[in-house]
Amino acid sequence: MEGQAAPLFYSFPLAKLQEIVVEQGEKPYRARQLFEWVYKKRVFDPDLMTDVSKSYRERLKGAFSFDLPEVETREESADGTVKFLLRMKDGALVEAVLMRYDYGNVACVSSEVGCSMGCAFCASGLIKKTRNLSAGEMVGECLLIDQYLRPNLERLSHVVVMGTGEPFDNYDNVMDFIRIINDDHAMEIGARHITVSTCGILDKIRRYGKEGLQINLAVSLHASNEETRRLLMPIARGYKMEELIAACRDYVEESGRRITFEYILIDGLNDSDENAYELAKLLKGILCYVNLIPLNPVKEKPFKRSKRAYRFRDILNARGIKCTVRKEFGTDIDAACGQLRAKYQAKEAK
Ligand code: SF4
């Protein structure tokens, strides 16, 4: 639900839009023409789409909303990271983040308003899920970040669906979103530059592997054994670790793609040498890569950042598991996902 009468234009992949324009009595090529105006020329007002007949422009205004989210607030870090707090049409607040790597500009996109997965270390999960984001709202997050980059002749090159929400809990919208941003007639984000991160919903991991796209999958593991994973991630109470690893193996086999495991290092909880040995054993033989993430402490949570990241990495590397420590971003702004929104909402409530 988008909280508005007309659906968002940005929610429709090209093939679906073609069906709609044909139902409206237009030729299928119209859909590509509209994509061109919106995604290439960045014209969001039908009145300015000059090669579209005046009568169809009028109908377009009734058929679709071309609204983008509003930027409620923006925080810019000295390292170039920019956090956007976006307000959707129904008032919902959502975070999106621009991160700058050597290889390109990466948008970290939210997929839900709030999150009900309850991961113990996460600021986003402090605010429960109220609804899914539509594909168009997620495209809106990317369009706004790309618009921010354009005056400096830069562009958005990579997208990770790792912000607030569990993307596989909103699977169909997320897949439509990916089809749109990946389309050469739209934002042209290469499939290999798109990553979806799940906390481990097994049937969707397998389904994602069968999509036949070259997109990447990251699985939030955060533990080397069942007990610790259950402590950190309520989803682990529903799915055993061995079942999760089996689904990941199936994904790699089906898609032929390497899988990334995300592992937040928490002091004294999952960062010992024994944990590293255990993790290496668990992942043995899987075409994978481990991303070690220094914890961004959240004041409402008891966890501390580990100082053992490089030692942990070295043990995994020595055992043949490819592994790096993730570069940190925006440490001078509210770095943990969900913090900006939580802070803003608390301020609003005062
Ligand atoms: S880590 Fe992701 S899945 Fe877990 S509570 Fe936070 S936003 Fe939700």
C-alpha cells in the first residue's frame, strides 16, 4: 500500500508498464518513452513530456503518482557518507545511505518501514515494522541519492538492500525494484552491483537462487554456532544453523554465484579464536566470502565493539575462507542503521 489513490509510477518494471499502457489504449513503445523521460532525462512532471500527446499526458497524471519521497533531513559525514531521512507519502520515515567506495557510489536502501526481526544488536529493529515499502518507494530512495550526486557529475553505481527491514519479507516488491534499477532503459545499475541481504529466510534464499539474475546475496550470520546465533537473532529460533547453511549451499549450486556472509564482531560474544575456527569449519567448501563488520554501538544495546577483527580475519584467511574487515563509514554521524530515524522520531515526540 502506498497510501495514495494512484500507484507510484516507479513501482512498475518495464514489462508491467507496457501491459498497463496497452490497457490504456496506447502502443507498447509508450512505456519505453515514459521510462526515458523519468529515468534518463529525470523529468517527473508529465506536462513536460513533450513528445507525449496532450490528452495522454492528462491521463497519465490521473493514472500514476510521480511523487518522490521528501528529504526530511540529511547528515553528511567528513568521509563523504550521506544519511538521508526520507518521508514517504503517508508520512512514514525511512533511512537511505550513500557510501563512497573507491569502486563507486553505493546506496544502502531500506525495504520496510521498521523491522520486526528483532536482531539484538540492531537500532532499526527498535522500531517495529509497520508496512512494506513498495518497489517505487525503494526506487525513489535510489533516485534521490542519484539526484544528489549528479551536480558533481557522479552517479549511483551500486545498490545494497541492507537498510531497515528484511528484504525477503517483502520479496516481490524487492524483486520488482531490482528489475527496475537494473533495466538499461532505467537506472542501469549492473546486476553484479546489486546485493540483497537477508537475516536468513530459507525458502526465499532458495527462490532467489533460481531468479536467473546475476545479483548478489549476503546472509547475516553473525555467529559461528547455534547458541550464539539464537541469542543475537530471533529468526534462528525458527531455522537451525545447519538448515540455513544447507539453503546457502543450494543457493550457490543453483545460481553459480558466490555468497557473502555478514558477521558483526561483538566483544566477548562471537570474536574469540575458537569462534573463528568454528566459523571456518562451518563454511568449509562453500563458495563464499566473509564480511567482518565492526559493531556500531547503539546506546540502547549492551554490546561492545570487538578489538579482534584483524586477528579473526587472519584465522579465517589462513583456513582458506576469503574474508575482509568492512571499511567504516560515517562514524561522525549516526552510523548504525536506524539511528537517525530513531533520533528524529524521539525529537518529534517531544
Ligand atoms: S539487522 Fe536487519 S533484519 Fe535484523 S532487526 Fe535490523 S534491520 Fe531487521
